[in-house]
Amino acid sequence: MKHHLFFLIALVLFGCRQEVVKKQKVLETQEKIEPLVEVAPVPEKKLKTFEGMADTTFVRLADYSEAFAYDLRYATENNFLKAKVYDCAECYTRVKTAKALIKANRDFIKKGVKIKFFDCYRPNSVQYKMWEIVPNPQYVANPIKGSIHNKGGAVDITLVDLEGNELDMGTDFDFFGKRAYHDNLDLPEEILSNRKLLKETMEAHGFWSIRTEWWHYNLSAGSNDKVANFKWECKD
């Protein structure tokens, strides 16, 4: 009886040893076929902060948030002027405007949308270019007086979903007609709802709109700033 028990124990131990050896060989084979490769982590872009900056300083918005979308029309010919008046497409504002925009965008993102920019700060020299093309104060602010765009306190925007698709606002940017008016309620409910979301959220963060342009928003705190001609450098 003892002899049989010893034989069974030896058989089990042998089987276990054979299984361990088998697994070890499999692992060695896998290592030869699929050697481990260390992948270096992709460094995250380090965003700048507003710490210690004056509210009137001009900043490039993309350096402080990656959550916006852009279609800066005046750096193209796809605008009502039919002319390119910026050397390159950049969105600059004053610090206080940038802070308010980032806060507003956080609220939009909670609702599944985000801000897309058509225009931001506009140097006064560009205002003169626009005035030369369309010298009509109904469409272009007289550069002698300047506009709040020239002060770094105005933006032209719309909303896109988180995949980048524009919400229907009823007209394209810079459409000059009654269909673009805020007080035109003779529009489909979807359009009115999209405009309402844009307007109410922006107003909650210190911006005000103008009656005839659903896309235009001014920061109340930027109204008294001076007209500026700060020009950014174009990167290659």
C-alpha cells in the first residue's frame, strides 16, 4: 500500500515538473518571437498659465487651452471682403478676455459643444485694410474710432460639437441680413435653440451681443481698453 502511495505521489510531482518545464519553454519561445519593446511616452503639451500677467496683456489663446476650434476667416478669402487681410491665422485676445472665454468654453463642453472662432483681436492696421475695401460703417467700424475687436475684447464665434461639426445657426458668419438678427424669431426651433445656448452662456460669462450679428460677442470689461495695433509674429 505504501509502495502504491509513493508511486502516485512521484507521478504527480513528475507531472507538475513537466508542466512547469513546458510553460517555461513557451515563455522562452514567445520572448524570441515577440521581444518586449519599450515605448517612450508621448510628452503632453504644457500649456501656459495666466499667473502674474496683467489683464490687458495680449495672449495667444491656443497657448492656454487646447479645447477650442478655429476657422479664422480673415486669414483667407472666405469672408464678406473677399480678401485676405491677416498675414496668418492666429487668435489673440487680452488676458481678461481669454480667461472669460476659457470659463465659458468649460460650460459649453459640459453640454457637448465648444467654441469655434471666426475672428478675435484685430490690429488697428487691419481695420484700416478692411475700411479701404468696404468703407461703410454699417459693415466695418471706422478705423479712426476703432472697434472693440481692435481692443482685444471682441470675438466672432459659433458652436461645434465635440467632433467639430458646426451647429446650425441659420446663416454663415458675416451674413448681413435679417436672418442673422437675434430678434428674428421666425426661424426653425433648432436654430433658435442653438443661438439661445450660445447667447445665454456667453452672457453668463460677462459678454454681450449685438442685435444684428448672432456670432459677435463683446466682453463688457474690455469696452474701455485702448485701441491697439499689437501684431503677432507668423510662425513657419
